[in-house]
Amino acid sequence: MTETFALTPRYPHLLHGADYNPDQWLDRPDILEKDIQLMRKAGINCVSLGIFSWAKLEPAEGEYHFEWMDRIIETLYENGIYTVLATPSGAKPAWMAQKYPEIRRVDRHGMREHQGGRHNHCYTSPIYREKVCQIDTLLAQRYASHPAVILWHLSNEFGGECYCDLCVEAFRNWLAERYGTLDALNHAWWADFWSHTYTDWSQIEPPYVNGETNVHGLNLDWKRFVSDRTRDFVRMERDCVKAVNPDIPVTINMMEDFYYGLNYFDFRDVVDVVSWDSYPHWHEGADEILPAHQTAIIHDLMRSLKDQPFLLMENTPSTTNWAAVSRVRKPRMLMLSSVQALAHGSDSVQYFQWRASRGSCEKFHSAVVGHDGTDASRTFQEVSQVGKMLQDADMLYPTQIRAQACVLFDWENMWAIDNSKGPRNAGMYYRDTVREHHRALWRQGIACDIKDSVTFEPDRYKLVIAPMLYMLRGGIEDKLRKFVEGGGTLVTTYFSAVVNETDLCFEGTVPHALCDVMGIVQDEIDALYDGMSNGIRVTDSDGLALRQSYRSTQLCALIHTTTAKTIGVYETDFYAGSPAFTVNHYGAGQAYFLATRPQEDFYTDFYTAIAEKLGLERALHAPLPDGVVAGKRCGENGDQFLFLQNYTYEAQEIPLDGGYIDLITEQPYSDRISLPPLGSAILRPASSANR
Ligand code: GLA
Ligand code: ZN
């Protein structure tokens, strides 16, 4: 575990900020002046500036205008507001797209895009790279030594792919470097199948819609290449700004839901600070547990990428403009989601955006300041309360989260599973399955890291859950073996250890190199149509408090045990009575194999029992009411902070495991606290009460 440290050394505090786009108001000094007053009122201490400012910074080729930005950075700073300075590469100016067509992306049909939108430049184009480096360097020369600038925000939400000739050429070079010879590539891709053997590098094309989409190794390598290309672009931008002043940290704002197109684990070394943009669909169901968990697991991922706190770079003060239905945030929801972010390791709450645009597609996206232009709105009031909370909670800086459990989520594994043409093309649900396992720990207030096959370190955890570990890469099989041998508890499932890292099926038994660790062999894998189910009947619970039976759906691996003991068997079909859930004692540890996909009740019972058995640390040593979640952050000096979150629409009474004091209100609680619907609190133990 790395030492705690300041994410933004020039301003080592919790950040309360917003995307600030004053380039839309440069002809309105009255508005810019009002912005500063209102920012102070809302307790804003930083803004993300210049994200889409290229056309105002360089309105014609080589003609630069920084005066407006000088003024804004300076005035903000005089008012105690720091700048997270963006590079403008996320949206290219029209003159550039017109003059240099190669910078515009080509889509999967091979069609070059017209100018418009954003996040649509070619990552390979030497011209675009040169233009970006020029503007980045000028920005750095002008501002990187200004005490107001605390962080680089490189571009915006990197993503997407380009199929232009330059990218195709780069792909071929990337492959040549990876495989060395065409023979090696043909073998790795199993290209002799259907006579798809390549006899010259120039025959290789990316998976165009009307081209080659059946070679799984190609599909997978294209995804890897796109991720790698994007990373290379990020590295280029980073190097340009760091060449001027290496001391300002850089971040990129990542996206939610295990953003499909980029393997974020590979970006951990090119950024100093991890940050992400969170837009949950609140207020869709009877409670907020599911959207809260979807957010929680990404917070955990972001913390785990660099094993350090991260920033919540964007979240919406109320509605978005892009959801099918945009509900306003109900009272207390903004505070609750802000406390949640802190609970998982965020050192900031930042918004998109400060002031609502008057026109174009984001005019109805909520902002801290709406079209009324005042502080009168409910949204402004709630944002100000979060600002006040962050000021009071500044003693959290620097603290961190220590997890004894880890869930493996691997991007390359996901890409390969989704492309497997396997037992259920109707949906394998890898991400959902990962979430289900994680959610059972989250609901108990047990901290959990998210690692991939490469970043997982066997010595750190007591419990490791590796759902659907279809692809073995990064030596994960050896790490998991070592982990179990050394006394760890491993949980894995059907569809594990099936292929190597180019998606070739292993010869021999499945789960390939883990058969002895799991003590089972998979003979077949049956898939169920939607609406069908089987079940697990518990025959010998091995000391775990389990019910007699659990329903399961979608996939049923038919396995036989070698050294494992059967905990539960299938309930129906011709394989009724054969093992569905097993445990193997291996070395000093144990390995559970779940052969089918159960429902939430199973995960709840199983992970409650496992947590008990392993003595996993919980944030609160008292039973949590359903829908109440607890998190904990610790300081080097022994400080502890407890975060309580009520994701239900009922008031909740929460028993405490000792005396606590509310960090914000200073109110003491001896043995219980009640939270209103959607309520939250940050508490510190009464015994460490000095502030
Ligand atoms: C993303 C972008 C922002 C804005 C918001 C709207 O997160 O980074 O520029 O468009 O979405 O929700
Ligand atoms: Zn391209």
C-alpha cells in the first residue's frame, strides 16, 4: 500500500469544484463577475477551466488569445479559487478540421466524419498530435508556474476509435511488434480457419463492419490496440505539459460503468491522479440501492487503479440532458452521493457544470447556476451545503481505505467473453456478475478493491473473487495458486480458465491451470434460455450459514470433483444431483467454485458467512439496516472516519458500535443514530475526538 499523499500538492485540501466554461460568456463581464461572487457563496475552491476552449484560444491557425484566460485565472485566484487547467484537445476547432481532413475520424464503415460534435479526433494523425502539443506547450509555458494551477485535466473523456489509413498502418506496426512474424500472428489468431491466413502484413485490416469480424484474436487485438493508441495519445499530451513543469500532476477524466472501450488499468502509469465522471440514474426504483452500488463499484475501481484517493471530477448537481428520463435530484441526494464518494476514497466533489449554457445540446443540463443566474435555486442551496460539508471534512485529507477483499475485473477478459460466440450469445453478463459479487460485500460495509489479472497482488488480501475468469493472462493462474496456497480464500465460477491471452482454447481440462486449485473438472457447460432456471440444493454447507436451496439461471457448468467437497448440487434437469457449488482445501487456503449463476439471496448469505469466517473487517461492527451502507477511511495517525449512507426512502435507526461525534454538526451519539430518508453522516469515534 502506498503512503497517503496530496493529490494536488499546491492546494492539499478536499476539492469542491465545477467545469467552468466562461468562453461562452466572454462578452459578458457582468456574468463573469457574478460567477466569482456565486462561487464564493457555494464554497467552490477550484474550477476545471478551458476544457473546450480551443476556438477561443486559437481562433485562426497560429493566432493565439490568452488574455481572457489570464484574467480569469488571476481573478479566480485572487478570490481563493484554484484552477484545474484543461488541455483543449477534446474538441477541435472548425478551421482545423476543414484545413486538415486527416484529423477527423473514420468510422467502422470506413467513412470519414464531417466536422461536428467532440471527442472525435484521430489519435494517430501526426498533424493533430503536433497541433495539440503546440497548444498544450503554450498553455504550460503561460500557466504551469502560476500558483493557481493545481492540476492538468488532459482533454476530456478519452474514448472511441478511428479506422483511418493512418490508424490501420499503426495497427499493423503494433501487431508486428507484438507477434514478430506473420506465422506467429496466424497461429495466435487461428487464422488458418476458413482460409483466413495472412501472407502479407498489408492484408491485415481492422474489423470493419463489412470486413473481417470472425477472427476473435483480431477483434481482441484491435480493442487492445485502440486502448493502447489512446494511452499513447495521453502520454504525448502529458509529456508536452510536463516538459515545461514536471511538478503539476496530470489527470484524465475517466467514465463510468467500466467504460467499455479503454482498459483503464493500463492508464494507471500515465496519470498522476485518477478522476472520473459519475452520472447515476437516481430515482428510478423504490430505493437507491442499485444505482448507489453501480456508483460504489466504480469508485472502488478508481481508488484501486493507483491505490490512492481519486477525484470525482464531474457529477451533475441535478438533471442531465442526455438520459431517457432526467429526474431532478431529490432533497439530500446530492449530499448523500457526495458522502458516498468520500466514503470510497474521493478527495473531491466536482460538478458538470458551473453555469448552464443558454443554447445548444446541453442547455437543459443542470448546473450549479441555472438560467435564472442567482443563488436562489434549491440546487444552488444543496451545492452550497456540500461545499460547507467539504470544508468541515477537510481533516479527511489525507486518509485512505484499506481493503481485505478484492474482486477481479479484467477488461481484456470482458472483451473476450463478449466476443466468445459461446454458450450464451444472448448475454453472458460479465459486468453484472462482477457487480453481484461485489455488492454483497458493499452492503455489509466491507471495503473491497477492484484489480485486474495484471495488477492483482496475492499477498494483500484475505478474500479474492474472480468471477468468470475466462481468459488467463498476466500470470493470474500462478498468482491465484500462490494466494490460496498461502491461506487465501478464492471464489471463482463457471467459464473460468478456458482460453489463453490470444483467445485460443486451452488443450486439456477446464479450468485449465486451476483444476487442482479448485479440485474440480468441468465436463460441459449448459446454457439456459431467458426465463428458465435451475437451482443449488445445499447438501453440506461446510459450516457456512446457508439456506437449503437457491435459484440459479443462465449458465450451468457440469462438473465433477477431484479433490473438492460438494456444498450444493443442481436441483433439476438430467444433471440434478451433480455438483453445483464446491470448496477445495488447497495449501493453507480454500477455493470455492460456483458452477452456475445464482440470485442475490445466495450472494448475501454466502458472503455474510465468508466474511464471518474470515473475520473481514467491517466499517461498523453492528448490524446495518437493509439499504444502509457504511464505509471507513483511516489516517496514518490512527484517525478513523465512518460514513453512513441511507439509500432508502425510510428513516433508519442505525445501532453504533461505540460513541461517535458527527464531523459536521459536532453532535455526539452514544449507541445509535437515526438518518432521514436519503440521509447521510460522517462520524468520528468519540475516543479520538480532538479536531
Ligand atoms: C460528460 C462530459 C461533460 C458533459 C457531461 C454532461 O461527462 O465530460 O463535458 O458533456 O458529460 O453530462
Ligand atoms: Zn485515425
